[in-house]
Amino acid sequence: MPDPNPHYQKLPDGTLKHRHPIYGTEVWTVPDRSSRPFRKAFLSPQPIKMAEPENYCDFCQANYFKTPPEKTRLILTPNNSYQTLGPLSAAELGRSKALFRRVTNLFEIVPLNYWLKNHDFRLSAEQIQWQKDYLAQPQGMKHILEVVDTKLRLTGKTAEQIQSIPAKEKLHLADAFFGGNHELIIACQHFKPGAQFDNELVSAGDLSATDHAQYFLFTIAALKDIHASNPYIRYVMVFQNWLHAAGASVEHLHRQLVGMDSYGPSLEQALQAVHKDPNIYNSAIIDFSAKENLVVAENDFAVGIAELGHQFPTLAIYSKSRALRPEDHTPEEVAGISDLAQAFHAATGNQTPCNEEWYYTPRGSQDRIPWHILIKWRINNLAGFEGGTKIYLNPLTPKDLKDRVVPKLKELRALNKIAKMNIGDECRPKLAPLLYGQR
């Protein structure tokens, strides 16, 4: 007989039917389907010629002038401390090596014009002054016009059409570079040190635990600044697409932040769920995962699980903190969450397409959800069956996913490639470990 839990039914033939307790997504994992190839075979790796500085894509170090101006830059100083610079002038771009860079996305999901036309938004005095200072330098003017020309070319304009557009109009298009609310956090390295082939990309799991924590802190600083610069933003979606199959237009490690004037259906569902049952993230997700032996890793600040009820195999990391938003966490709490994320990416490997998505309590909400991060392996394609039934075929059960990740985590820990943490059966999460509901 099926398991009596309506969200997690194990059938006699081995099929697992599971439903996410918050989003209601229905997922089946059928035994015979789990042996299908996850994705097309990779093309044979091609040899590369190492370049210093790297120049393999527009996000590489040699191509700082191919992206919009840098709002901020994180560098490692000679005494091995981290320092944030910015906003930078064009003349400053080549004076240091960026560990991470923050720029406006050239093709915004929610463009600046959306805020101008729908909310009467205006750039701040600081943004306008930075723009004036940047354009006052010949190198800055040249940079901006070249990036605008690139954008116009990528949108299908011919060389003749681009040349016919007045410089004043092009500079108006560049307002988004200084005041846009869709931003990229771009990592330094494209390939691993000493790489010989084009599949030796640097993923989030290849960063050191310390650098990955800085990646998180730098992202959170950008999140705070986006809110501060635009009062009409209700929520900032934070996500990372790794590899083309997961939606990345450039296969160079980067994270994205998008300011929104609404929460979106997923967050609305989460807020409605906690309004009905404030403890649902503990009882239906963490406590359930502990009971079903789905806890993958844990440290003092976060717990990571193989989560039920997702279209794709999904690793989830939940903050144990009382703090509800990333910017309200202490640096130690952020590092603890980052450690699990870096470890999960390392165990995933740099050849598996995946999405990293952040969720947290939006500002102004009376309902409380914990900061949590989902890492979704994009190893299965949605097709007609899913579209017609809204039942999703996930090739791995949460238990299968855990059993794949745990041995890899232990191997990585033994090699000191991830931070210290409890893994698999070493984890003993207490009942209701998430403190998000406590005031």
C-alpha cells in the first residue's frame, strides 16, 4: 500500500509520487525512467590556449570594457584582505584585478524604462553624478558608446543604422548602465588554473570556501543597494544559471539580481502557506527530511537537504537564523550558508547544468519565511507529458540525489576542498531547527 503521507507516496512497484508541501508541485519518479540518460553526451573537450589575462568571453579580465561600467568591485589586497571599490571610472578599470565585479545586465529582464514609465522613477543624485563623471573622461565616453553600439548590434541593428543614431540618443540608452536594477555579479576566473581543455570551467564549487563567502557577501551588498536606490522595488530575485542548458547566455560564473515591483507566484504561495501554518518549513520540510533520512549536510548555521516536490533534482539549504533576509544575517551566518552552497556546487561538478535560486522574506511582509537556497540540477527536459498533466517526471528521487551527493561531499572534505560540516548520517538536526518564526 502507498505511504500514508499524502506528500510522499512510495508505491509497490518502486514509483515515488511526491508533492511539494508549499508549492503543491506534483512529481513522479518511475524506476524505469531513472535509468534514462540525463542529458546528451558532451562534445569532446577541445584544447585551449591559456591566455593571461583571460580573454575567452566578454566577462573575462581582458574584456572589462565589454561590459557596462562597474558599480563596485571586490579585490584581494596585497595583505590578503578583501576590499570593495567603486563606483569605478573607466581609467580605474585596469588598475586592479577584480575578484568579483558588479555591473548592470546589458539586457535587463525588468528594464530601466519599466521603472521610468510605470513608476515615475528617477536616477538618484549619486547615480547622475557618477554618470556625468564617467562620461567626462574621453575613455569613459568611448567605453559607453562602444557598449551601446554592441547592444544595438545584438538587437539586430545594422552598422549603418547604428552609425545613424545620434550620440545623445545613445547616451540616453546608457542611463540603464548607471541606474538599472538588473545586475550581474561576475567572478574573476573563466578556466581553472592550468586548464588544458574547454570543459575545465570555474564553477561556484571551484571557488574556495572563503572566496565563495565573499561572493555571497558581495551579492548581499548589491541587494541592499538595489533596494536603497529604487523605492518602488518590493523584492529582489537572486539567482545563478550555470551552463547554457540552465539558461546561462555566457558560460562564465556569474550571479544575477533583478529588482521587481511584485513578489511573483512562488513567493506569494510561500507567504500564504506560512500565513496558514507559520511552522511549515520546519514541520513539512526539515523535520520531514530528517525523518526520511534526506538530510545531506549541516553546520551551525544551516541545514541542507535533498528536497521533495521539484521538477528537477533539487538540493536545498535553509538558514537556521532568526534573521529573515540575507542582509540581516551576520557575516558568520552568511558564511555558514555559503559553505553548504559551495560544497553542494562542488559535489554537483562543473559539467552539470544547474540553477541556484534564493528565497527570503520580502521587506514589509508580516508573514515570515526563512532564507533558503535551491540548487536545481537541470538534467531532465520538460516535455508534453508535463505540459499536459502538470505532473513532472524527475529522474531522481530525493533519496537517490542524497546518495549521489553524500559520498562526493565526504571525498571533497577529505581533500580540504570544502569547509568543515556534518555530512549524511553524521547530521542530527534537532526538531524544528529553523528559528525564522521566533521574534
